Amino acid sequence: MLYIVLVLVLAALGLLVAALITANSLWAWISIGLSVVAGLLLVFDWLRRRKKRAAEADADSEQTDAEDAEEADDSTPAEESGADDEKKSEDAEQTVLMPAAGELDGTEEAAEPQRTGDPGEEKSDPEDVAIVSELETEVVVVDEYPRYHVTSCAWLESRDTIPLGIGEARQLGFTPCALCTPDAEVAGQHRDKTKADS
């Protein structure tokens, strides 16, 4: 079908060129007629293929429905009771995961660190900020996130990190992560090191 359309389009093009060269409008009208016939053939072919695909899809869905019905008929009561037992155990597990009344009063263990989104900002002590601003201890940042972290931060997981000096990170506008508290940790390490040296 597409070959016929291609031949018709090429013939229409040839007749259009002939109409322009000879200044004869008859050739131009024949060219337009061939183009319309080619267009109609394309529409007819598209409708035919669409109908064929719909028929195949209906046949596939009927076959799938028939197979599902056979499987349902073949199941035995023992299999059904096994499926019910599995569902009940899943429901019991779900019930255990839900907190009971009184468990939300804050006596639980510390919550898991935030793994997605942007971690909060550490509320740094001004003395720690003064110390870390002058240091070049390595911290890491993650592209598109405004926080810097120590390399052992749980939020980093398998994210791609970029190493920076802590002073440089602060100059670039990064702020400390609330989960790993890099300002407090780096300042504490610096204080311990200066005490050991003296």
C-alpha cells in the first residue's frame, strides 16, 4: 500500500513540474488529484491497520480471560485456605508496625535519620563557627543541596559527593547539616588537637 502511495506522490510531483514548465493548468489539476488519491489511500490503510490491531487486542483479552477462568476453576479449597492464612499473617505484621496508643509520647528510640529531601540546618555555636571558618578540614557537599556534611553522615548514603574545605564551603554559602553536625564535630576535633599539642 505504501509503495502505491509513493508512486502516486512521485507522479504528482512530476506532473506539477510539467505544469510549471508548460504553464498548462490541466497538469496541475491532475497532480492535485493524484495527491488527494494518495492521501485517501493513506487514511484507508491507517483505518484498516487500526481495526486489525483492535481485533487482535480483543482476541488476546478473551484468551487471557479464558485462562484466568480455568485457573480459578482448578484451585482447590486447600489452596484457598493457604492464601487466606498468608493474608492474615500479612495483616498481623501490618498491625504490629502501627503504633499503639501511648507509644507516640516520645519514649521511643531516636527516629531514623531523614534519608530523602533536604536535611535541616545545624544550629551552630558562634565559637564553633569562628573556628571552622578558618579551617580547611575536608567536608563534602551534594550537588543541588545547600548543606555540607562530614563524610560519615548517614544522609549521604550512596549520593555523589564533592569534597571541599569547610571554610570554603561556608564562603560558597553552604550551611551545616543538622544530622551530622559538622561544625560541632570539626570544632571539637580542632579543640582536642590543640589541647593535645600544648
